[in-house]
Amino acid sequence: MMNLKVFLVSAFLIFLLVPVYASADSGAFSDVEEDFWAADEINYLVAEDIVSGYDDGTFRPNETVKRSQAAAMLVEALELDTKDRPAPDFSDINADFHAYDVVAAVRDEAIISGKNGAFMPNDALTRGQMAAVLNRSFSLDGDAEDSAYFDDMEKTDAFYNDVQVIAQAGITTGYADGTFGPNDDVTRAQFAIFLSRALDQDQFVHPDHTTYSNTRFGFEVTYPDDWPDGEEAANGDGKTLYENGDSIVRAYGTHHRDDYATDLNEYQQVTLDNGKTAYYQTTRTDNLISFDLVRIAGDIEYHINGEVTNAFYSENADDIRDMLYSLVTSGVDVQ
């Protein structure tokens, strides 16, 4: 991560870039309730003096983030020095532009490069662009090769690698339907989520998850604290991570044998959070969704799978994805 703090970006600049900043000492906004899905991240960024609310006491979480606003927040988040930067040389940015120093800083740091010689300061930041600027800003570790986290992205897409890397880092989990929406505009709430996860992964990536460690087969997987779990298998091969009504989720290992091995021809190859290769399949029958993640390492076959109701899947899609991609094994790849 870059760590080059400049003490201040002028109050006038902040006034203009994130429309009208008011005192945020209270940390409370009339349109962000305590149980709002992005409340913790918004309050974190406010406490870090990276974002604030409007002078009417609102945060307006559903408004889009302009490219100039994103630049200003990144300058604050990364503590970038805005002094003595080379001219950004954008056709739509001159020395009188209120965000000139900020734009010059993010251009000089190769965070935002613009398009066709223009910066487009008032255009909304898209989710694909967001992935790119976060990947560039935080030098995230990740390998996008052979990974395919989202159904609506191809390797030829402009931001494919950036999206795969931030997904691998846990900064994004995409939408519940398995898509990322790279051309969708980013809202203020979404940007608060993404930026907070990039800045403080310990706090905002899997903050309320438990790690199950299997000693017999040597693997780990994380899952939400509040899932009602079941028992560990008597033979030590795995554990029921969730069991309630018609829904069950389990993790286990077994000795890999070619004559009994899972047929992976209909599985999709995916890349786990630690860069290892696994295979994934999901099917729907009536009201149930079945899924199975398989990783083969050495002579061991690892599985995380389940049969869950549509309602459970819809409510827990992000947690299910996080759980699947969190699999860590001690074996050696054979596939």
C-alpha cells in the first residue's frame, strides 16, 4: 500500500468534491440507520477523515460517486502528497479546476489515467473502474489467470484482471446472482464498502466468521459465526457447517481414487482466495439449490458442498461464496 501522507487537501477542495461537507464528529446520518448494511464502513471512513456527510445531516448512500470525488477520497485514504505533481495533461482539466491537485496526484501515481486524453471528472465511477483504481492503489496480491469469479465477465474485458484480483482479496463478492456488473455505477455506500475492505481487511473482510480446521485431512474453511452448525464427523473427515430445516452445508475431505472420483467435466474451474485451483458446480431442483466445490491436492479430495433452500441461498449468497473461496489446503496440486 502506498503510504505517502500529505497533511491536508484544502477545505475548499473537499467542499466541492464531496458536495458540501459538514461536521462529521457525530458519526450519525439521518439516512444511515444503525442497521444499514454499509453503516460500519461509512462510519469508519468518517472517523478516518476520508468521507463525510452533507450539511443537511445526510450521507446519501445511494448517490453515485463521481470520478473526481473518488480521486479525492483516494488521496485522503492513501495519504498522498498533492504538492509539486507534474501537470496531469487532461483535456478537460486545467489549472483553475477545483480538483486540479488531486487529479494531478492520482495521475502521477498511475491510479486514474482517464480515457482518450480526458479525465471526465463529473462522470460516475463504474464498478469496473473502481476495481482498477483499488487494485492500482493498494498493490493487491492476486493471480487472475484461470480465475472466473463472475458470470458476466470475460477475459477480454478491460477490467477483467482487476475484478478478479479484488475478488480474490475479498474486497468484492459481486451480486447474489453471480454477476459483478462492471458497467454499473458505484454508489457512495458501495464505495465505502470497497474502500474500507481495502484499507482494513482485518476489520472488514470476514469480520464475523469462524475458522474450522480439520486435522485429519489438513484443511481450513471460514463460515459465519451466526450459522447454526452441526457436529464434526466421528471419523474426522469433516464437519457440518450449517444445518437448519431443509438447508445443510458441509466441509470434508476424502482419499482421492480415480475410480470413485468426482467427474469434473461439468464443473467450472475457479481460483480460490489463496490462488489455488478448485472446481465448482451448482444446480437447482424445485426449491433447493445444490452446490459443490472440489479441490484435489496430492491424494486427497476436498469438498465444500450443500443443499439449501432458495431463500437461504438468496440471504447468504455472499457468505456462501466467501466460504467456498476461503478453502485452504495443505496438499500439493495434481490438477
